Amino acid sequence: MHVLLLKEPREGGSGPDPYIKNSQLLYLQELASRGHKATLIPVLSFTFVSLDTLSDKLLSLLLQLFQPERHGGLIFTSPRAVEAVKMCLEDDERTEQWNMDIKDKWNAKSIYVVGKATAALVENLGLVPLGEDTGTADVLSRLILEREDANILPLLFPCGSIKREVLPSALRENGVPLDTLMVYQTAQHPDLEKNLKNHFTQQGVPDSIAFFSPSGVRFCLETVRRLSGEQLVEIKFAAIGPTTAEAMMAEGLSVSCSADKPTAEHLATGIAKALQ
């Protein structure tokens, strides 16, 4: 059967990242191994902003701006936030400073992450991630609250323009200080509607459609409904996790499966069961 994956772009802001590229292929391979043909259409585009400000924060330990140590740790909930940090370090002088001792000073603190893709990119920066198996910002916030208290310095949280408030709210409600910095903007992929129309025209209505974020639901659903017509009720809708599933149900969709963990294997297993 035919499965449509509505996911983020395959490439980061500075070109294709090997881990992200391989993780995209995993979804196609896992579904193929279960007898299903899958197509991936990118639904989001990203524009990086405020990079100079972020760079100053990351280099503040070395440059001793204002205070020698201004943060109690780092939080990354998406690969794009890590990509923004990577872009800040592309300057040779800054890379040298980072490798000399800045990354070690960050590693003396906690580097919190959501997901294996984010964790792998964090490791590429020379940092040691915590929480890669948490899967969602909600679960990560509980891990942070178990380890931190109100006496720490603010945790630096580079994030996107569209973010859920679950993690910031949970930390602030429990007195854990947070320094939020928007480093990228999320928007609909410019070719999304065209790609969806071409896909439905050439392949027909999919047997299953998987969403990977609430933003993807918001940007895609109207077009999917229009192109599917009366066959919409026959589609088995899948979600990468509970947050996305909630967004789908809020739009009136019947969610046939939600992955137990946000991995290609777990999503493919759920879709395969739903299509039996």
C-alpha cells in the first residue's frame, strides 16, 4: 500500500546533514520492509535569525562578557536549533575558540535534547547530550525538573518561532530559570501545495498519511482534505507522537496510530498494523 510522509525538509540551512538524510531514508526503508511504498514530501521551510546574538551567548564564557558564566546549561528540542549554533561556529576564529575550551565548559553543564537526530547533531559539536530518548518536550521537561532547581543559572534555549509552550511553562512554573532565544523561523514549504497536488494526481489518494509535527498538520490539512475529497475517511492517518496526534484530533481527524516512540521503526510498525 501507499504511504505519504509529510515531514520536514531533508536538508539543513547549510546543506544536507548526513544523519538527517539517513534518518529520512530510514522511514522509507522501514515501510518498504513491511511491504508498503512510501513517499516523503517536505512541508516546512526554515530561515535562521539572530545568529550574532546566539553566537555571543555561546562565546560568552570565553570572552567574559558581563559575567564569566551566564547559563546553567543548554536545551535543544530540534535539529534546526543545533544547526543555528553550527552556523555560528563556521568562522575559523570562533571554531578555534569553541574547540579550545568553550565546549568543555558547556560540557561541565547539562546539554538537554529531544530525539536521536538532535542528539547526533549535538555530539557533532563536541557536546554530550542528555535526554535523547525522551521523545517529546513534555517528557524532557520532567527530566530537567528532576535534575535542576531554582538555584541554577538560566538554561539557554535556542528555538524556533513556532514552539509549544509546554517546556517553558513547566520550567517557569517550577522556578527553573530559562533564557529563550528565537534562532529560526518556521513557515510552510514554498512548494508544498504544488508537490501535494502533483503527488495526488500521479499516485492517487494515499492509503495512509503520516504527520510529524503540529505545524505540518496546520500547513497541509486543508490541501489534503481538498485533494482527497470523499476518500478522506478511508485514509489511515498516523502521527509521530502524542503532540502531533493531539493536533490532528483537534482538527477532527481520526488518528489510526501514534508511534510509541518517535522513530522510523515504531512509526512504520504502527502504520503497518493500521493498514492490515
